[in-house]
Amino acid sequence: MIKSINFSTKIILYWDLPDNFVEGNKYIVSVNGAFYAETEKCHIEVDPLLPETDYVFKVEMTGVNADIVGDITCTTEKEKERIDISKPPYNAIGDGVTLNTDKIQAAINNCGKNQCVYIPRGDFMTGSLFLHSDMELYIEKDGILHGTADVKDYEPKIKSRFEGHEMMCYAGLINIGVLDRDNEYNCKNVRITGKGSVCGGGRTLAQNVVDIETVLMKEYIESLGSKIEECETSYTIQGRVRPRLINISCAQGITITGISIENGASWNVHMIYSDDIVTCGCVFRSQGVWNGDGWDPDSSTNCTLFGSEFYTGDDAVAIKSGKNPEGNIINKPCEHIRVFDCISHYGHGITIGSEMSGGVRDVRIWNCDMGTSVYGVEIKGTKKRGGFVKDIHVSFTKVCRILMHSVKYNDDGEGAPVPPVFEDCTFENMIITAKLRNKENEDVYCEAIELSGFDVPGHFIKNVKFKNIKIDNGQDSRKQSIYLQCCEGVSFENISCS
């Protein structure tokens, strides 16, 4: 099935990896019956096109098992009227100093369905902004929507969720939707696009939040006593209220394309209880930012990420569904997640967990390069999380290692009645380098595969298949090891080391 993102003068097509795909296959894309291009990716941008015009696209897979992937008829949009924030009546100033929050928010409030808020070239400083349904935010090349490092610019706090807990957090730089999990999606059909940047306050803003919250939460932190040792750091609890860069809550039909997403104070794109979130052609940068995840679907469904690059201070992608006991009670799984045609140049790679108490299922990852990451592909949870991770499939991907394991960090909170279940996963047609890229940007040897389940009968890691796996660190074959503990039903087929 082919899907599309329709603009006025271009259309982005994307599709799932065919079940009969083999190494070396390519795709031919035709437009109105005529050849347009050949690609190895599962996406393509077709342009230039005419506005308000119908186009018929067809995608065929060539080579072994040649087949028709599908066809789709799309209509380009009408050209949208631009609301330029630097023009009257808004007169925002892009000098990297002037605070423009009220001016930009006024332009957003006035944006109609056939209009877009236009960020021209310049460095436009701002605090929290709130988008609404049926609108577009366009950031021009060399245009920066730049979040300040002043905590007051992200007040008042909003209801959000971080590391599995619903709580009041500082508002994101860009906010889409309001957290209200008991009702329908409250913000729909929003697009953030262009060739510019959304840039946050980064480490400075993060530290400012921790400093303020340490004072505000002093009595509560002291009341925890030794329990604070269950947290990842001594300032974990204070840090959970940091703003996200792009905060998406209870929203549907949100598209983010083409922009650079940089230096949030914590996670950069975070979608909570949301559906149909598509992100493509973006560059994520957050090196040196604690918890600087790139793209985090959290108890959300039908989230798709492709054609993007990562230079992150933590996970490139982190798939989550809440933390015990709250996550078990809310019980909203994260499911139907697709990640493909992506590369990590720096960061931790792709993870599921450790907040997965609501369950994670149906995740497909293919044609990604996580070879220079720290963890490659990692599925993790603490023994007391509860919940499940199942139906995970990774293929045609390069990683430093594959981890499915029980972890002990970030273990605060009341335990679930039973441990988690990790099961029904496949890893096929992959290259494992068995060497990771550490924080000093050095290569360090590591185990190629580690499966370490929960030491409780019935909660071992089970039904995991490895097929057509090449383990090759290029230097020391003694380091190409596989570690198994508390597992059952694990199979290996055509595993090679060199």
C-alpha cells in the first residue's frame, strides 16, 4: 500500500517493505504512466508538480521477485497564502535577540485552513507556541524558530507525560494538542515543514529547569530518602518537567517534514496518546543534551518515520508506553510503528522501553544504519515494569549490536504484579558490527547479540528468530560473541562471522 504527503507543487510517496523483498531489489516509480525515477529507498519525493492537479503514481519492485508494490492517485494542494511573521501586523524581528512569542502566536491564531504561517530567513527567538487544527507552519531555508533558555518563557506548565509519568511539565517550544486521554483527539491535520530549523534552549534551558525545580521540590526530594537511588541520577525527578521541543498530545494527522530539529531541553519530538504522526526528511541534532532523544512515540499509534538523520545525545528513536504502576493502569499500547531509510551518525540508536508498561506491539524497522550508535537496536525494561513487547521485526539494517534485556536503572515506582513479557521478534538480513561508538567518538568492541530475560518462569525472552545475520567488526573475531540468559525458543539460521 502506497501512502502520500501532498503539497501544492510536490508529493512525497512512501510504502512498506514488500514481504518478498530481497537484497538488491529496487523500485521504479512512474507518474501518469511515464517513468519518473528508480530508487533503493521505500520513499521518494516527486516534484515539481502543478497545484490542484490529479496525478497517478505507480511503484514497481524490480529484480528477484519483481512485483507491483501498488498505485495511488493523488491531488496536489491549492497554493496556500503565506502569513509572514516579519510583516505587518506582526512585525517579528529575526535578530536572534528580540523575543517574538506574542507576535508569532498571533500569526498562528489567525492562520486559516488554506494559509500557512511563514517563518522567513532570520533567527526568531520565542517561548512556547501553541498550534491549532488545520494549519501549516512553514520555516524557510536559513529561518530559525529559536526557543529561549529562560524557563519563564515556557510557563504556565501544561499536563504532559515524561518517563512514563503524567505530570505538569513546562510547555514545549511547539505544542500540538492538549493531554486528555479520556476523550477524542483534540488537534488534527497540522503540518510543520520547510527547509529551516526548530531549535531549542538545549543544555542551558535543561540546567535552568533543574536548578529551579530543585528549589521548588526540595521537601519532596528529601522525603524520598534512599528511594532517590532508584532514579537514574540525583536530579532525574526535577528533570522530568523539562519542556519537549515539539510536544504532540492527543493529536491526529500530524506531519513534520524537511526541517532540522535541534537541541530540545529533553526529547525533541514527543507524541503522547496520538495517532497518524508522520515525520520525514528531517535532521535531528542534540549532542551533549541529557535525554536528548530524537523521536519518541509514547502510547501512540500509526507513527511513521523515514528518510531522516540523527546526531542525538540519547536515543535516535525511543518507543514507549508508560511506566509502572501508572502505565499498567492506563494500558495504552504503542503500536503500528514504522521506521525506515534512516541513519544515526551519533547517539544511542533505536530503543523500545524502558517505559513499556502499557505494551508495545507491531514495530517494523528496515533499511536503517545504526552501525555507529551506542546500542544499535535495544529492547529493554526493568523487572517490575509489567506490560509486554511483542511482534517486533527488524530487517536490512546495520547495527552495532542487538540487545533484548532486563535493566535495573530508572527503576523508581511501585512494581507491577508480574514482570514484562518480551516475545515474537525477528531480526533478518542484518549486519552487526560488534563495536559501538562511545561518547568520546571511539570504537569499542561489544557483544554482537545479548538476550537476557527476566529470571521468572514464564517471563523469559521467547520466540526470537535471527536469520541471515553477518557479524563483522572487521578486526577482532574474538569479540563477535552472542550472550543468552533466561531465554527460550531462540533460533539462529545462516549466521556468519568474518
